[in-house]
Amino acid sequence: REVKSVGDTIVGVPTQCLQSKNVLRPQSQTLTNICLKMNAKVGGINFVVHPQVRSGFFKEPVIVLGADVTHPGSLNVKSPSIAALVGSMDAHPSKYRAMVRVQAHRQEIIADMKEMVKDMLKAFYRTTQHKPRRILFYRDGVSEGMFQQCLSKELQAIRQACSSLEHGYEPGITFVIVQKRHHTRLFCAEQRDQVGRSGNIPPGTVVEEGITHPFEHDFFLCSHFGIQVRERERERERQKYRDTERRKLISSGSG
């Protein structure tokens, strides 16, 4: 923790910490993951979506934003919560910039969303020389009871950030709420369809009927392999675009 603190806040140098067991008894998968992390931290590109399968959503300049709020432990009644926002800085999208803000204790709604998004849009323009025509916004960590409050306040803040940069600047906004903490588990009906040691459903599996909400735009998506345990399918989203294109977009951009 001290190494990270000094590297991030004092020296301004990316750091990578390793457990001694991974140095003394290295495994190829572990080393691969570490190299991917290090490459990303120094500005490298690990993966891009092939142009032939990339969603038509990216034919225009698009910025992908992701936000979450980390809260202190249940016994901590004083420490602030920390809001984080990451944003894509290229057309792939592969390179990302991050920023954090402290806010009131256990406050879930991001208080400084307008200024954070404004800074991200400025950085995107400096990097690409384009203003985003669309904003794809992923929001994690929101309970179902706060969906509407989060959508109304944070979506409004995003729109205000855009209009504050230029009069009449109104890019399209796709607002996606992602939930991983749920009790729904999906299983293959046929054993031949199972993948991995745990017998998971195949990555890319989408369930959009039968067990979804009767009138809200939600679906279950299994976006990647579950290596160690039965993975949790990501569930629920709210947005403004066509259902078919949305699912293709989120599936191709998840990992």
C-alpha cells in the first residue's frame, strides 16, 4: 500500500507489486496477466476489437465512461467515500484515463460528476482532436432501489457537462447500469455446451426473456470465461438505443 501511495501521489510513476510466491514459483498465466497490467499502465495497447466484428456504434467518435463509488467498511462511520471515473482516450477503445474524488460518507450518487465528465471530454478532445458524438456510460455498484435516482441525477450531470463545454453540444448518451451481485445462476441444458473446468455457460451468452424484468430493458450477459468458480452473469441496464445493437455493443466491449 505504501509503494502504491508514493508512486501514485508523490513520485508520479506507475508501479507493479508482486507477491513473493509468484516470483519464486511463477506460472505462465500469472506472468501473462502481470505483463498485460504493466503494458496498460505505461500506455500500451493489449487488445482491440477487430473492425469486422466491431459494433457500428463506433463509426462515429465515441467515449466510453465507467463509474463506481467505493465506501468505507460498515464499522467506519467517518471516512469519506471515493468516486472513480475512467474514460476511453482512443477510437479502439483501448487506452483509458482515470480520476477519483472524495465525497460524503457512504454517498452513492457521484457528487462531482459534472466536473469529472467535463475533464474527461476535454482530455478525449486533446488526444483524438474529435468531440464525442456519443457517450457510452457504464455505472456499477447501484442497488435496484436507487436506479431512478442515480439515472436522473447522474444523467443530468453528464448533460450539463456537455452543454457547459459548448452551447448546443448534445451527444447521444447510453446509460448502462451493471449488476454483478445477484442470485441468478445460468446452467447449460446440454453437457456438450459447457465450457471450462467448472462447466460454465459459454462466454457471450445472453438471456433476454423468461427470467428478465417484464417491462424494463434488462438482460443477463456472460461476457467472459469463468476460470476458477461459476461466474456471475452481469445483469440489468437502462439506456436509450435499440435493443439488438445494444447487446452486440456491450457483449463486444465486455471483458
